[in-house]
Amino acid sequence: MSVVTRRVPPGPTGYPLVGVFPKARRDPLGFFGDCARRYGDIVSMRLGAHHVYLLCHPDHVKHVLQDHAHAYAKGPPATRVRSLFGDSLTVIDGERWGQRRRQVQPAFHPGHHAQLAAAVHRATAEMLERWRPLAEGGAVVEMVSEMRRLTQTIIIRACFGEIHPAEVETLRQALDVAVGHVDRRLWSAFGWLELPTLAGIRHGRSLGAIDDFVSRKVREAHRSMPPSGTLLAALLTSPVAAGGKPLSEAELHDELKTILVAGHTTVASALAWVWYVLSGQPDAREQLEAECRAAGSHPPGVDALPRLGYTRRVIEEVLRLYPPTWLTARTPVEDDTLGGYTIPAGTLVLLSPFLTHRHPDIWAAPDRFDPDRFTSERAAARPAFAHFPFGGGPRRCVGSAFATIEMQLIVSAMAQRYRLTVLSSARIVPIAGLTLRPSPSVPIQLQRARAD
Ligand code: HEM
């Protein structure tokens, strides 16, 4: 029997030259969701200059990210985020990536988690104290910016140790401007052009401030060893301890800059979604609060994590519904075959955790919030890559364990101290930028959960 390879999967038609780009940029989530519903698991389309294949089925995701990972490169979309990620792990490919991964990964070894958790505890405790008068005065706090501020402080201290508060503030502001600029231009038709606009100039200045700060820390680290337990110390020593080549100054710089950005934007979005979702789920919120109160220590430490199973399931379910990295891309380096179609070399393959996490053949009532989807029995019954908020295969998120612990510690510490309720008048929608975040804001009323 001969197998007929149909050359092009179904998909939407677009405009001359730009393809579906104008439709996709107006409402990326709505547009790609509609494509998946109409055309199925493999959708083909022209997106600007790229011939794109959108893959939604977990088996296809597994094929690209894991089974045939060697045949897929990160490719051109990475250029739009290059100002933030430089020449780091997230964007490089091939043997260069392999070597860098071996150099960077040991810094995220579980042996470092206790010290990273200390940075989480301190920054969270400071935020909760700052909230005390706000809660007493009935003030409203905005959760997207609060979670951003918290996670920025954590990642800055996790990287460099004790930093003067004024310097943390300056770096935080520079990160906000630099990330905001890239985020806004991600779907711009001229996103790769750096025009001399006022926003472009501010962006350039904030990148300069981030670069100066990181370079200074890297130079200081080469003169005298940075505080032990920091990611900078680990990145300096672990590659050599593992018998490998040390990172050069430029490599260390780009990795730290990437960790600063990737290590807070994602976690901040996820946490903002946690409070938004829980506020509309009173039973789940009560169950989570009760578990956190019963966890023992105040705030819960790393040793309490095994007793925070429901909290973890809530976070996993929120990552399913609102995965911060809602889209990722690959370019096949050679022709590949998938689901009976040829995926030609040089095209663009899009994978969307947002779509796969709501695939109707895999998830019953996919839009419903149900943390118990993540009991070990139910999770084991699903195909691999049905849930992949951290990617998967060899390029799985290097910070996934740290992020998971960080989110559990923050959520449990916050739930022990406050009950958070989103103002009922708030109209909140997901915005698909650099991360998937609630927009325009998540205004929250704080209520003290217990007497301290
Ligand atoms: C909720 C939090 C997070 C989410 C959802 C997330 C998601 C992801 C995803 C989906 C990828 C793979 C992208 C791809 O395959 O194209 C990735 C890679 C990466 N993440 Fe995360 N991430 C999170 C937190 C972090 C943290 C805390 C750090 C560092 C402290 C980090 C650093 C990285 C790096 C360096 C890579 C590149 C890995 C490689 O290409 O080898 N991430 N992340």
C-alpha cells in the first residue's frame, strides 16, 4: 500500500505579502484558537514572510520538542526578543546550545533551592508587611504590578545577593521599560526595526542600565567571589566543578540578563492569574487557605511543600488555563513528516500550550477550573505533553523547579496572611504578549486572614 503525503494541511487564507499577520496580531489567542477549532491538529498558514504550521495535539508537540528535537532549531522568531535575551541559552542552537546548557543547568540544581527559597521568603515577607496598613485601610492593590515587583526583587537577589534597595529599584524600573517595549512590539509589523522614537530611546537607555549593572556584577565577581548561594556564584563555579569550560564574561552577562527577564515575567504572570482565578472559586480558595494554615510553619518553608499538595494542584491548573509562555516556535532544519504531511525545512512550527491545554479530545470541559485534574492518577492517564507550561524535551525550562517552588512558597505565605478578592467591577481578559497576562489590571481587596 502506498502512503500519499498530502503536501499542505488546511488553514486560513491570508492577504498577499502579509498572509494572516493582520488577523493574528489583532487577537492572537482568538485567531489561533479559531484556526485549531476549524482546521484541526495541524494548521498551515502564511504569517508575514513565514510559512507556518500550528500544531495542537500533544503527540505532535512531543514529536517536535522531544522525539525529533535534534531536527528543530529555535529559528528566526528569537530575533524579536534578542535585545532582552542576547546570545543566551534561550535563543542559541545546536552544539553551542548543548554546551551552554551543560554550563548553566548545574546552577539550578536542587542543592541550591534552599538558598533561593530564602530570597523568596524575605521578599514575600517584606511585601506582606507593606500591605498591612493597606489592608487595614481597605485599600485596593493591583496584583499584576505587585507580583511583578515581588518576582523582580526575588530574581535580582537570587542572582546577586544583597543589593542596596535603591539599586534594586533602578534595576526594576529598567526591566519594566525594556520588557514593556519588547512586549508591545512583539506583534508589530515592524517589530524588528529599531526606529529612533521616544519609546525606542527609552528602551535603549534601560537596556544600557541593565547591561551596565550586570557587567559590573560580572567584573566584580571575577575579582572577588560573589556571595555563595547566588546564581552568579553558581554560574561561575558549577561549570568548572562539573568538569566543563567556564562561561566567558560575555556569556555570563547574557545568561544573567536572560535569567533576570525570564525568571520574573513568567512567574509574575502566573501568580497574578492564581489570585484572579481563586477569587472566582470560593470553594477552592477555602480549601487552599485551610491547607496553607495547616502547613505548620509561618510562612511555609521548603520542608512544608509535601504538605501543600492542593496548592500545587491549583498552580498547575492555573498554568494549564493561563500558561505564561503561551506560544513557542521551532524551525525544522530538514524536511520532516507529521500526521501525513511534509513539514518543509525552514518553515515555522508554532506550538501553543494555551491551545494544547484546552484540546477538547484530551481535556473534559477544558475551560472549567478543576485542580484535581492534577492528582497523580489523573495526570498519569493523560498523554505526555498534554500539559507543558515549561516546554519539554532537552530544552525544557531550566528554571522550572525553582519557579514551581517559588510559586508555592509565595501563594502559601500570602494565603496564610490575607484573603484576596478581585473587585467585582473589574473586567479582565488575557493578553498574549511576551507572557500571557491578565489585562488591564487585577485590582484586589485585601482582608487579614489571621491575627499575627
Ligand atoms: C512559571 C514560570 C515559568 C514558565 C511558565 C516558563 C516557561 C518556559 C518554557 C515554556 C520554556 C521553553 C521554551 C521553548 O521550548 O521554546 C522555558 C525555557 C527557559 N526558561 Fe523558563 N519558565 C518559567 C520560569 C523560569 C525561571 C524562574 C527561569 C530562571 C530563573 C527560567 C529560565 C528559562 C531559560 C534560561 C530557558 C531556556 C532553556 C533552553 O532553551 O535550554 N524560566 N521556560
